[in-house]
Amino acid sequence: MKRMIGFAAIALSLGIAGCYSPPPSPVEQQQGYVIQPQGPDEHAVFIAPTAPPPLQAEMAPPPPNGQVDAVYWVPGNWQWLTSADGHSGWSWFAGHYVNRPSRTASFRPGYWQQSSNGYIWVDGYWR
């Protein structure tokens, strides 16, 4: 019940405060951009102007020190990067092992989701 009240309060506050953000400028549409967090419970939102390329095939190497149950292979993904000189584009970040929070935890990898302003990165999470 408390969770439902919390969601209702958030929805109400968003409705009152307004969630409008102006459309990106033509430069932002070409380069992508980041919406910075406004509070401690928020995270940065990465927006890319185009769809990412297809995922690259990867073979996970053997886990370090034989820690089969203690680590999890997080697959690689594309990230939109903008350099200091203004060049932008997709860059591949290879997969890597991370420590599991528990033996039964499973990981939902992050992904790019299409939106009206471009493609938004949705972080991966443990469940």
C-alpha cells in the first residue's frame, strides 16, 4: 500500500511540476546529449540521435579464478559518445564480469529504447 501511495505522490508531483522538456536543438539531434539528474534518486539520461548498430557477437572468457557462481558476464553494448572536439558516434564497450550480489541474482542487461527525442539508454539491473 505504501508503494502505491509513493507512486501516486510521484505521479501527482510530476503532473503539477510539469514534465515538459523542449525538443533538442538541431545540434543536439546530430550529436546526442545527456539530461543530468536533478536529485539524489535520479540518474543521468543518455539520448542518442540514431539507433545503435547491431550488437556484436562476444564469447565470454572463463570466469576469473574459477568463480562461476560468484560472478556474472555482462554482455557488451553500444554507447553514444561525443568527444571534446564535437565529433559524435557509436562506440562498442566490450562485455565484462561483475560480482553477483547473491548466488541466485540474475541480471537484466541495459538497452537502447526509442523515444520521440531519439534513443534513450535504459540501465541494466539485478533481480
